[in-house]
Amino acid sequence: MSQRISIHGQWSSRLLFILAASGSVVGLGNLWKFPYITGENGGGAFVLVYLLCLALVGIPVMMAEVLIGRRGRQSPVFSWQFVAAEAGASSAWKLAGWAGMLAGLVILSYYSVIAGWTLAYLVRMVSGSLMLVTAEGASSIFTQLVLDPERLLAWHTIFMVMTIKVVSRGVTKGLEQAARILMPLLLFMLVVLVVYAWRQGDFSQAYAFMFNSDFSKLTPNAVLTALGHAFFTLSVGMGAMMVYGAYLPKGISIAKTSILVGLLDTVVGLLAGLAIFSVVFAHDLPAGDGPGLIFQTLPIAFGQMPGGSFFGTLFFLLLVFAAWTSAIALVEPMVSWWVEKRGVDRIRAAIWTGISAWLLGIVTILSLSSWSFSFSFGGVLKRHGLFDVLDILTSSIILPLGGLAIAMFAGWVMSRDAVVEEFEGRAGIGFKLWYFVIRFITPVAVVLVFLRAIGVV
Ligand code: TRP
């Protein structure tokens, strides 16, 4: 049974799995979302809770998710079906696969729109049109872009085509190849930018903002946001890691690779936050302005700094690469499912997935301009537009629930022997610790955070 391999192929090596999985986890979540939600939620205490969520929930769930995928060897829906049957459990578990696949489609739809913003800014940076822009200028450029559905649609389309192109080439020639080229470049650019921000920006204030915890600012909602973001940034809870696990050859340690990828993601997020806030504070710009944070503030800062146009270009290129390798991973669960279910070829499956997400993305685009509205979430946050609804629905609700299902399944439903087998048969102290966390800590933490957010406890 354990000799089965996926019909979609396998990762060529441990390193390529690590690169591809890092490509999936490191994305707009680290470079765009983490800074803006940290800004909105007051910094320090939020970051600490987020780190706790990564360690006690996100990374343990990642291991469980990869494990289920490698055992099932198929797209998430069918892997769930397989492992549930093997464990003699209800086939209803595959609903988690369905929910995840649909969440992936929704995330992809708005992810591609935001990635479109980054493409638009990349072009502006290259052309030099953002040099010496003022604060008003930068915010009006951003507003004009976001309120221009045609332009957003064009960038959204370009990004989706880039993504589908890679996915349609398959695991080895597409997913691996993209990771092999883009990830080293991305890490290199990140280091250059951090050094630049450290020398040119206000690093100490950024550090203080991110690490001095003031728990009085921490609302129950912020805790849910931190938990949701731990899932989002690690790409867990919706099956993307499961399908990457399905392509993982036997004999490669799930624990070590997951921890490595999780740590890399954490470090990238923290470094990106430090770099971005250094620049923001050096120019006395607001930190809590929401999704526009990096788009409205960084051009001003880059525009005034020595070498800013070069480093600004580098920054937006970094965003594009990061978004691209993540979007590829967002498409994969549905493409693999389509291929397995309908027997269609990968190219067709990729195109159909792309078209579905593209159409849904149009809703996000329109909601940014003509369909915007306000609503309150948990009575605390007032946010605007359907984009936020989709974001909250996926990151704060579906991903944590998916993660809960994964933890419960690996911890309580799957036989311990099967789990140990996926740990290369070694049930040492590391395994015991993880097994305890996934059985007790993770589920309790997710449930508590939910109950707290809806005001029950
Ligand atoms: N982790 C990605 C980021 O930080 C976003 C993401 C969430 C994702 N779920 C995913 C990417 C699933 C790939 C697959 O930007």
C-alpha cells in the first residue's frame, strides 16, 4: 500500500520539495498581509500570539496535512477518502477536502487580484513614475488603481495566465522548475532589502513596534486573525500541503521538512515586517491603514531614498515572484482533482481552474469599486467590501476549521501505527511531542479561539 505513487508524479528530491513548499508558503501573506494586519492590530502582542499559533497549531497541522497527503497519494478530496476508508472512518471526512478545494479557489480569486496590484506597481517602479511621489500622490495613485476595474482586470488576467501556464506544465517541468528558479532569487532579494531597510530605515522603531507587547490592545478578534493568518501563511488547512505531500517520495522526513519550511516562512514574515515597518516609520507614515499599507507607503519611502527606484523595483519583483509560486500551489489541489476525477489532461484542468478563479476574481475587482459596502465583524472591526468578507471567510473560518479536521483525523481517527509509519517508523520523543500537541493542544486552541471570537468564553 505504501508503495503507491501519485499519477501526477513526484518531487525529484528533498530539496525540490522544500523549495516548492517554501514557494507555496512564502507569498503575499508574508510580504503584504502580515505587515498590514500587524499594523491594524497594534504590533507586539499580536505578533507574539501569531508566533504561538504557528508553533502550537500551524506547523503541527502542516505535518499532519503532508502526512495525510503522502498516505493518500491523490488530490485532497481523494486522499481524504482513501485515509478515511483505511481508518474505517466515515467517508464524510472528504467534505474537508471539498471545503478546502473551494476555499483554495476563493483565495486564488482574490489573491490574483492583489498580485495584479503588485504587477501594476512593478511597472510603475521600473518606469520611474513613482519617484519623489508625495504622501497624497501615493495614496491617490493607489486609490485610482483600485477604483479602476478595467485596469485591475487586465493585471488579474495577466497574473492568472502566468500561473496557469506553469501549472499546466506539470509537477516536474512546471511546479519544480518555477520553484527552482524563483525561490533562490526571492530569498536573495529579501536579504538585500532587509539590509537596505536596516541601513536606511528606522529599524529600532520597527523592532519595538513588532516585539514590544502591549496586551491591552489585543482583542479576541485579533487573536482569531492571528490564528487565521498562521494557517494562511503556512498554506495549511485547505489541502495545498496535502497535495504537495502526495508528491513526496517515501523516506523523506515529513517532520524535518515541515519544520524547516515553517521556520523559513516565519523568518521571512518577520524579516519582511521589519523591513517594511523600518521604511514606514522612517517616514512617519501610518502603520494601521489596512490592505493598502505597502502600496501607499513604500513608494513614498523608496521615492525619497538613495537608490530607491532600484530597491523599489526589487521589492515589487519580490512580491510578484512570491505571489506567483503561491498561486501555483493554490491551483494544484483543484487541478489534480479534476485530472483524477474526469480523466482530462492537466492542461485542460488547469485552464478550467484558472477560468473559474478568474471569474470569481472579477467579483473582488468590482467589490473594490462599485460594489463596496461596510459591515462589522464580531462587532469589533469595521471593514469594507466583499474582498474582506472572502478573506475573513477563508482565512479566519475555513482554514482553521480545515486545520481542526486535519488535527482531529491524524490525532484521533487514523491508527497510531499508520501515523508512525509515515514518520519512518520512528516514534521517538519528537514524535510523541508532536502527537500530544496535535491531539490535545491544537484542537483545544482552535476551538477556544473560535469561542472567544464569537463571545462565548
Ligand atoms: N501562504 C500563502 C501566502 O502566504 C497564501 C496561501 C494560503 C496559499 N493558502 C494557500 C498558497 C494554499 C498556496 C496554497 O501568501
